[in-house]
Amino acid sequence: MRSSADSMSILAACDRYANMKFLADAMLGKLAKWLRMLGYDTVYIPDADDDDLVRIAIREDRILLTRDTLLCARRMVRRRCVFVDWGTTGEQVRQVMRDLDLKLSRDSLFTRCCVCNGEIVPIDKAEIADRVPPYVYKTQSEFGYCANCDKIYWRGTHVEHVLKALSPD
């Protein structure tokens, strides 16, 4: 369990608390996807070695998320590293949010692509008529678009599923 002093040193090491960015190691791919769904800029490079992770975390001002105690203990990232406990992905997300005093914002949900981490921007409904299922086109009024990977998003029942999964057990 991380102390509040540890959490404060991590926050102090990150230049923009409100725009906190993460880097997840190879063991935390599902956590990276969930943090993206919550609107957090989260890089996931499954084949990066520890030295690469340290360099990226420092260069891009990211909080390193890892299951590797030796990596977390490295001097260069000690103040910008969160050791993530085992557990379900929901438990891991709750741990990161608790350790870093992050708040869940409905407005931030699904503002980042869960596939590539790109920003999701609004797109006119008429532009995607042939790219989504007819029922979705008929029942949804707002759509988002990731230019990085060309994926279309809409707010369906998955928003409530994410919120339910993150509620305390």
C-alpha cells in the first residue's frame, strides 16, 4: 500500500496533475485500456524493456505503472512509479485512482481511443452513416472519431458498464 507521502511525491514529479499521463508496462495491457476508456493518456508498449520504459516515462513526463518491484525501485523513476497490485483490472484501476487521488469524470469517459490512445473527437453523424450498424446510426445522435486508427465510437450501454465495474465491490 502506498503512503500519502509517496503519492504526493509522485504528484509533485508530474508537471500537469490535471493532465496526468501514464505508461503501463507489459503486464498491464488491460489496465492501460481501461485508463484510456476513463480518458487518461496511457501509453502501452508491450515489447519495451525496462530501460526504454524509464526513458519514455522521463522524456514524456508519464507516471510509470508496473508490476515489477525492481523497476519501480529505480532511482530515475522512483518518484513517478506506481506498483500495481495483483487483482482484477477493475481493482487495479481503483488502486491507481486511489493512490494518485484521481477522480472519475463522466465528461472524460471515452475521450481517448482504447485501441491506440489517440484523442477521440466529435464527428458529424452524416459522415459515418455507412460505417456503423444501422440500429446504432438510428438510435445514437453523437459519434466520436479517432484519426490515428480510423475507429468510430458512440456512447452506448458500455458507459454504464464501465461505471458499474469501477464501483466498490
